[in-house]
Amino acid sequence: MDSGKTKIDLSSSYRLLHPMHVVLVSCAGKNGKPNIITLAWAMPTSINPPLVAVSIAPKRYSHTLIDGTKEFVINIPVMKILKEVLFGGRVSGRDYDKFKEVDLTPLPAKNVKPPIIKECAAILECNLHSQFTTGDHTVFVGEIVEAYADKEAFTRKYNLEKARMIFHLGGNNFVTLKPEVFTLKL
Ligand SMILES: Cc1cc2nc3c(=O)[nH]c(=O)nc-3n(C[C@H](O)[C@H](O)[C@H](O)COP(=O)(O)O)c2cc1C
């Protein structure tokens, strides 16, 4: 029996998994010069030890930086910096100093060399735990060594009225969550 569903080209089938939570990863060169990359492909992979994976194409400048220094920071952006998030995902740190080009403030991290981004609601500082190639991307697995968040944005869970997080639908299209929380008891 025909499912009635539309066939999706395999090269864009990943979009069936979107909207994906957008993160800004900050990383740095061996000379300390920082860079930012916008990513939609990020996920937790282990609670103990606390591990998180990001998937980055080898041609990205940030790939070279993380490969070289083995450290990165996952910053959780909010809607008020959406333009900066798109910029971070459309130009390369090979050509631009992204911290200078956009209005984002680098601050020292607690435990790694790349800076954190002040305007983001939450921060996960990571040491590179492992990495492996998956097709045309590399999955970098980070061990979280420090995590902190804006008080008004997060207490055990996000306050979605305060932290209007960004989700990537595809292309230049983004959504945020309408704060409707369902707490279930089973
Ligand atoms: C919303 C959004 C999500 C993105 N997600 C990813 C991703 O998950 N992995 C990736 O390799 N590139 C992703 N990109 C593309 C990179 O952010 C983009 O190529 C960036 O310019 C690379 O910067 P760099 O060369 O300074 O590292 C995304 C771009 C946008 C706008």
C-alpha cells in the first residue's frame, strides 16, 4: 500500500531531522587567535563521563583548529544574536576575524584556552575526547570539563521565556520554541 508520503532526495534527507538546536563553537589556533563556527549538528553522547559530539566538515577552518589544539567550547546562543549566528555560519575564520566582525564578546574560559561567548545563555567547555570520520564530516567528541549558564535562563532546565534558543530549520530559516511545557507523570 502506498504510504502517500513524498519522496525526499537522499542528499537532503538529513533535513527530516531538523529543526536542530544551533550552537556556536569557539575554538582557537595554537597562537591563541579565536574563531567561531555555527553548528546545527551537536548532541550529548554520554552522561558519565559527560561527553558531547559535534560534526564538522574537514574544509572548515574550525576543523583545523580543533584538530590542532584539542579543545573547544560549546556556547548556546539565543534569538537576540541570530544575525551573528548566521554570520558565523556563512563566512570562514580563514578570511575574517569573526569576533571582530560581529558584536560578540570573547571572555576567558575557566578550564580551556578558547574563549567563551558572553552573549550566549550557557557554556560547555570541552577537551577533545576522541574523533572519527563519518562520511564527509568529522565527529569531534568533547569531554565537558566545565558547564555554566545564566541564572535566569537555566535552573535544572531552561526557562524558555528567558532563554529564547535557536533551532535551524534549513538554509537561512530558524525557529525558536514557544514556551509550552508538558510535565508528565507515568
Ligand atoms: C545554521 C547553520 C548550521 C551549520 N551547521 C554546521 C554543522 O553542523 N557542521 C558543519 O561542518 N558546518 C555547519 N555549518 C556551516 C559552517 O558554520 C560554515 O561553513 C562556517 O562558515 C565555517 O566557519 P570556519 O571556516 O571559520 O570554521 C552551519 C551553518 C549554519 C548557518
